[in-house]
Amino acid sequence: MYDAQREACLAAAQAGGKVLLGYFRKLDPATITEKTKNDVVSEADRAAEAAIHAELDFRFPQYGFLGEEGGSHGSADIRWIVDPLDGTLNFVQGFPHWCVSVALWDAEGPVVGCVLDPLRDDCFLAVRGLGATWNGRPMRVSQQAGLDGAFIATGFAFQLGERWPAFNAALGRVFPRAKGIRRAGSAALDLAHVACGIFDGYFELGLKPWDLAAGVLLVQEAGGAITDWEGGQRWFESGNLVVGTRGVAQDLLETLEG
């Protein structure tokens, strides 16, 4: 089931990754612009999204498409949700931590998802109800029982604005309990790294649909837990995520709530 969609998802991510590798550390500064203050976009983002969109449209022209750079096209009932370059600021600065995220969603949620890290040749792939893989091998979340001693990922951006004090207060409550906290700048990779057991948990505010569309399926199919910051399931609408092993996610939720 969903074999063709899975293959399309993977092929599209690979097409985008190939484009990005050709641009990394070779970008013309003149092609880098700000969408809003401190939120940059480059010709690499646009070229990768075009390659991804072309691959998906060739294979499934009947499906809709939502991309970070090009917006929404076609059906919203079943559509691809794409971040052609998650970690754009890392990319334009030459920091080697970024990825491609491609997912198919229907009315019930994510169907297939791929997060591809071209620099490390790491491919994280999941299909609804059929599990998740890391470079072709089954993957699971870690066995960490709770927040104490956990290795945690988080994210924050200039766009947090007035929400920064609430996030900073929550971070201050997590900090004394975790073994380590990392902010690497790519939400999709953070989610993939929770799914494969590198991180034990993750939390962030204000993500966009393309940031999380593939990663959440990876976590779900790898046995992890996902809620919003209130413990509910409105994370797609809010972009507020609490993710991890079941014990870590529960502890994180309680800690973030104060």
C-alpha cells in the first residue's frame, strides 16, 4: 500500500537534494533575499522546490501541492507538503546542517514522509501504518524513560517575537533536567533524529506545516509521541510541538506547562 507514493516522495526528495548540493557554499550573495526580517530565501530554495514539484507533478498530477516558497496549488484534500530546504539560514551561512522534507497528507493526516540529509546521505522515510526506516533499516525512538538525563532538541527563531519570554521560561525549566539541549536550526532534521533515537525529545513553538509535515510521521511510525504544548492534538494548526519517547514527551509537557 502506498508504494507508488512512497517512491515518488523519495525520488522528489532526492531530486531536491541533488539541486541543493550543487549550490551549497557556492551561492551568489546577490541571490539571497529576506522574505521578512532575518528570514532569508535563496535561489537554491527556489530551484530545489521547482525540481521537487516537477517530480511529484509528473507522478501524481492529481494531487495538490503546498511548498514553502511557491505556496499552495490544486487540491487541499490530498496534497504534497514540501520544504525544499529546511535550515535555509544554515545553508546560506555554509553551516552543514540542513535537509529536504517531502510529505503527502490526506484528510486523516500524513500518508508518506521523507526527510533527506544530502550531506550525510541520511534518508529517513515512513509510510502510514508501515513503520519508518533510516537508510533502509527499521528505526525506533530511543528507550529513554523520562526527561531527567535526556538528550533534547529545540528550536527558536527571530519570528517568535512576543512569544520569546514564554519559550525562554520553558527552556529554563527543561535545562536543569536534560543531559543536553541542542538547537541546530532544522526542525525537520530534529524530528528525524528523534525518530531514529539520536534525540530523546524535542519541543518548539510556531512551526509551519512544511517544517513538520514529514517529520511527525517519522516520529509516529517510530513509536514516538506528539502533542501540542497543551497536551492536545492541534499541533498541525498551531505549529507548537512536544515530541519524544512517551515518557520524555509526558515529562516535557508537564515541565513546559510549569
